[in-house]
Amino acid sequence: MQVIIFDDAQQVADSAAQWVAELINKKPNPVLGLATGSTPISLYKALVNKHKAGELSFKNTTSFNLDEYLGIDGTNVQSYRHFMNENLFDHVDIDKSQTFLPTCNQGENPREQGLAYEEKIKQAGGVDLQILGIGANGHIGFNEPTSSLASRTRIKTLTQQTLDDNSRLFAADEFQPTLAMTMGIATILDARYVILMATGKNKAKAVKDMVTGALSAVCPASALQLHENAIILLDKEAASELE
Ligand code: F6R
């Protein structure tokens, strides 16, 4: 695990963008693992800027997102499909038919859907670079505390803390999903490179547990201690509890 501390969140985003751009420019058919949430928005802005400047093409890129809510479809403004379109896919030259999110619609078998997502990742050659954020409770993807370190893509129930943390994004009368389909921890660990971005004081405790705590399902992000190529990009605030 390599930990790099920057002065501010913009530098974290710029550094992550450089990693992504390097991969895309080097590999003929790169496979990206993508995250949603507040943290990677500035990364996606930086990537869009690189694309607009003619420095980066997503033409041959395939992407797999970490997670998607259950109970709403991709046209819902709260869906992660919508988030990805708005923040990245609609602004670059990626072939949208090669962008995937783990879904399980009504009537579909969750186990089969999970296995099919894993298989699709495998057929694409595996994820080259997985982007991650971290929940204040240490979750990665929607692998909440006590998720098995050997877990694969499946349905998870969101914890009250995650629901509360994300309630800022929902109007008072808006439906907030409590279930999500998410890559598992083992799925994430399969990626060749992992870049976790964390910014802000409210992530400091989770970052401390991830980097210096015990390897434990209580802090799912601590599983990254097992990964040979895990790069942790932090701003000063997120790093403030590291010794
Ligand atoms: C999002 C995801 C989550 C977020 C985490 C942090 O696809 O899988 O693990 O990365 O909840 O979210 P933000 O960045 O909003 O603090």
C-alpha cells in the first residue's frame, strides 16, 4: 500500500487523472473500474478536460462501475448510471455500450446477475485500474463493515450510517434506496491497480483504520493492505489521523 498525501483535494484529483490517462494512453484496450460519490467528481472533470484538450480518448476503454442502487432504473436521476453519464460518459468519446454497472432488475435472479457481472469483467480481461472512494465507516463500493473479504458481486443492505451520509443527495420526499448491487471485496482486489481517493476531515478515521488498523472486515478498506498495487491518494485533512 502506497500512501501519498497532497495539500488539497484538487491535487488528489489531478494525480488520479494522471494515473488514468497514463493507463489509457499506454494500453490498447484499457479496462477501468469506476466509482461514484462526491470524491471522484473532480477526477472526472479533470479527465473531461484532458479529453477536450485532445490529450485523451476513451474510444477503446471499457468500464465497470463498483455499484448501483436497486429499486430505481438508469433513467432515475439518483441512479449511478445517470451519475456516470452526467459526470463523465456524456462528455467523452467512450462507447456507452462498453460501460457497465452491476444491476438487478425486478424478476432477475441476484445470484445470476452477480455471477454474470463477474464473468463480464473476466471476459474484458479484468480491471486494469480500479478507482475507489471510502465511506466514513470504511466501506469500499457498498461493502459495508463486516462484509466478507472474499465477497463477490452481490446485493448489500446499506447501513444506517451510509444512508445518513448520502441523505444529503436526496430531497426530503424522494425515495432513497436501501439496497445496492456491489462488486465484492475480492472483486476489487482482483484489479491490477487500485487507486483510492479520500478527501476531507470526515474520512480521517476511516483512512486511519484502513492504513494502520488491523486487516478486518470491520473496516472493509483495510483489505487493500493485501493488494500489491494499492495507491492511496489523500488530502491533508483525510490524512490528519495518520501518525
Ligand atoms: C461509490 C461507492 C462508495 C463511495 C463512498 C464515498 O460508487 O462505491 O463506496 O466511494 O461512499 O462517497 P463520497 O465520495 O460521496 O464521500
